[in-house]
Amino acid sequence: MPSAPPINLLPGETVIRHQDFTPRLILTYLKTTMILTNRRLVVSSPNTIFGIIPHGYSIHSAPIETITDAGCGNGRQTGAISMVGSLFAVLLVVGAFVMFVTIAGGGTF
């Protein structure tokens, strides 16, 4: 996977801190880059197709003067897990119904 695109520094701007990290537990190849300069914070995160195929980067920056608060946490997006669990439950119920109808009809499973 290609690395994040470099940012263009403004005249008189110097990099204070540069860090790459993986915000996803399983998709570790999708790296997000944060660059702190003496004037702004730049975040470069990968765009994806279907959530797994990398396709370009999204770059956002904010001047240091406008940043008033920063926070972190370990929130999770459970929508996809819930959808897979629901699909599995539906398939399990349909399979049990088909097996019951086949056996009750005198056939063998």
C-alpha cells in the first residue's frame, strides 16, 4: 500500500511532530497520519472502497489557533457486526425451518 501523500509546508512552517497510526483493529494496513506543525494540524486518512480497499487519501487541516479541545476514546462501530449477526440468525432460522418441513413431510434430511 502506498504511503500517505506528503504535505506542502507553508513558508516559515516547521514540523513539530509526525505520527502514523492504525485506528482499525483488523485492517492494520490502513494507516492514518497526523502531522503537527508550528501553525496547523494536518490529518491524512485513507479513503476506502467497501471499507477495505484503499483508494486515495482525505487530507484535513486546522490552524492551531482554532483547536480548542482534543479527546480520544475507544469507541467502536458495531453496525457491520450487528448486520452480520442478524444475517446469521436469519439463515439459522430458515435452515431450521427447512429441516423441520423436510422431516415432517416424511422425507429424510
